[in-house]
Amino acid sequence: MPNDASFLDITLLGKEYRVACPPDQRGALLNAAGYVDGKMRDIAEKTRNNIAERIAVMAALNIAHEHLGLDQGVVAQHQKIESEIALDMEALRRRISSMEAELDAILKLE
């Protein structure tokens, strides 16, 4: 039987859950549980809904939407950096070609 040290009790919307958790991840899981609990409480308050399953689904959708929005922002930033680097690389290629042409001209003079 697994040892209790590998489990963590969390509370979401007033209900306790026991979840598997490596000891080195306890803090992160507690933070995540606090975040989810806060989202669930906000939704319950705003919608005046007390059906935990519906609140959990809405919280999951909101959190997924936030996460995907952040991912898209990171992708956009990455693409911007790539395009800036590509422009710099093209300028570098032109400069190298120019230098090669100058070297060829100098070597032909000798």
C-alpha cells in the first residue's frame, strides 16, 4: 500500500480531495489547488450556481483558455524574434557577400 507521504489532501470549493503527489511537488500542487479553488469560488459567486460539477467545468475551461492564450502569446513572441533574426541574417549575408567581392578584387590585383 502506498505511503501517506505520497498523497496530499486539498480542498476545492469546500470539499476535500486526496491526490497523489511526489513530496517535492507538494508546494506547487497546493498553489495550483489554491488557484483552482479561487477560480471555482469566483464562478460560483458570479453565476450564483451551487452545482460543483458545473463550476468545476467552467473553471477548467477558463483556466485552459488562459493557458492557451499565454501559449499563443509566447508563440507570437517567438515568431517575432525569429523574423527579426531572419532580417539580421539577410543583412549579414549581404555584408559577407560584399566582403567576399572586395577580397576577390584585392586578390586579383596582386
